[in-house]
Amino acid sequence: MSKTTTFLAFLLALNLGALSMEASLSPVAAQAEDAQTGKLEQIIPGHFVYSSGARLSGIIVTSQGVVVVDSLSSEAMAKHERQLIAAAAQQPIRYLISSTFHGNYSLGNVAYPDAIKIGHELYKADLLDMMKMDNMPAAQQAAMLPDQTFRDRMSIFLGGKEIQILYAGRAHTRGDSIVFVPQDRIVYMSEVFFDGRFPFMNSGYVNWINAIDIALKLDADIFVPGQGPSPIASNPRGSRDALVRARQVLVDFRDGVQKEIAKGSTEEQAVANVLLPQYKDMVGYGQQRALLVRKMYQDLKTGLPF
């Protein structure tokens, strides 16, 4: 048995004792939405998606327990997801894998005291910075942080399945993870995949394109997004094409910004000129277009990989 497997087994035994000690911590951001509007849907046997508005969380069910990908916006939302999982799977939740450090995907971590929490090392660093900036209580910080981090990749084995947790480089944030289940040919993309929505670039990088390329090269048929609303449950086989379309949005903006740089345009000129009106009806275009152009301009000018 590897050291990593031994360590995870130890953490699992330790954390299972916390089932009766669920944290009752309140999220720092106001969460006015009704968590009970969330729903759980099967994608294929053993794989589910929980959706609440635009936010999606992946669920992998095995004969020895459940893996959740992203805890979402609040303790209340996470508890509602847990209730639906318990009714559908009747298996304990063993692992929580977190990809995006943003509060709308991590504040629910407090609802998983009994699960082993896993995230990339940069996810942990950025989550810590966010919590300190928000002056979160120490107890809430401890309840949100991952128990285990990784640098390039790691695998967990549960119920006869290998579940690979992969780092594909900077994308929507600098610490995103994608989760691949080779046996079932399915990839959970978290916010690396905005299904039908304009990409939010607040913490993003032009390398996001390369991260999607890495995912598309995996031996998989189904790609579960982190942002929707998405038809992933009703049309899982259409998800590859949807991911390719999401990639194209980023490529078209990158190419437009590159042309502006080649002409000698300033950042402000690039923002004014790179409009790509074919995407203007996408949710988030008006809010994020200028920011996306700025971030891509800065990345390309400084020579960050793409």
C-alpha cells in the first residue's frame, strides 16, 4: 500500500468519527437563495449531478461510498445536496474534491466534516487567502481547508474504481482540478467548463484553453460542467461538443486579442475593438467581456503559456 493510500485511509477513519459533529457555521457572504430548489439527476449509472441555478456539483457513487466534486455556495445548499445523495445512493460520502476556491463553490465545505477533503495545493493557498481577506473565524477556516493536497495528479480507489484527480494548469483559477473516472469514461470539469455561459475570467488565465485541450484528450465520452444550467443529465453524449463550443469562445477572444497586440494596440484599444458580437447573447457577456479581453491581453503580453 502506498504512503498516500495509507494516509487517506487514516484520514477516512479519523473523519468518520465526526459524523455527529457537523459544523453549524454561517457563510461570510449572504446566501439569500433557497437551497431547496436544487435537484439531483443521474447522468449515467453511478454518476449524478446536483444543480442549483447555474452551479453544478458532480457525484460519483460506488459500492463503497460516494465522492462529491465541489460543495457549492453555502452550508445549507451542501446539506441539501447531501440529503438528496443519501436518498439516492444510500452510501456514505467518503471524499470531497474541490476545484474552484471561489466562495460559490467552496463555502459548502463546512458541511463535510466526515469526508476527506482534497484539493490542489494552489487551491488551498488561494482558499486561505480568500478566507483571511474575508476575516473568517478560525473554526470556519479549519472546516473548509482540504485535508490532502497534490501537485500534478493523484488517484483514489473506491468500490473497484480508480478516480483520477488531475491538474491541467491555470484555467478558471490557478488551482483547478479535473476528475476523471477511466472505467466509466467520464470527466468532471468543475468551472473549467462553462456550459452555454460566457466564461468568467476574474481569476482566469489564457491557459484555460490548454486545460480544456488536456481534458478533451482523455479517453472519455462525457464531460460534466461546473457552470450551467446544463442538459448534461438528459444529453450526456452531447457534452463533448458543448465543451468544444466553450473552448471556441476562449480561442476566438484569444485570437482577437493577439491580432490587436500584433497591430500595437494598447489594452484599452483591445477592449474597445475585441467585441465578437456572435457571443453577445450568452449569459455573462456584458459582465465579463471587457475583463476577459484585459486578462488575455495581460497574459499574452507577459508571455504566459496558452
